[in-house]
Amino acid sequence: TTLYTTLYTTLYTTLYTTLYTTLYTTLYTTLYTTLYTTLSKTRSTTLSTTLSTSLSTTLYTTPYTTLIKSWKPILWQVQDEPLAFRGSL
């Protein structure tokens, strides 16, 4: 339980915070602001909405779900290790 909690906290907090901060703050904000201001000047509401939704999915939802899916099996495997093995650490 302690090993699982430590690994989960470390991996989840570090990776999620790093990826979220980098991808969401930097890329999403920059790209969204650039595209939104450019497209709003051309008054293309439909295209603007479509692109912002696409960016949101690409830069936030996909990396987040991929991260969770890739680490979840590893974390469950650590939790399911025999107690004797855990004690040897």
C-alpha cells in the first residue's frame, strides 16, 4: 500500500502536472489565442469553434487519457505484488 501510494503520487503528480502545464498552458493557450484572434478577424465563427474544440481534444483530452491508460496497469501491478516481495524492498 505504501509503495503503491508513493509511486502513484509521484508518477501521477509529476507527470500529470508537467504534461498538463506544458501542453495546456503553453501550447493550448498560445495556439488557441493565435487562431482565435486570427479567425475572429475573419469572422469565421464555425471554423473558430471547430478548431478550438479540436485543439482542446488534441492538446488536453488525448494526452490526459493516454497518460492515465499507460500508467494505470503499472500502478495496479505494483499494488498486486506479493507481500513477501514488497517486504524485501
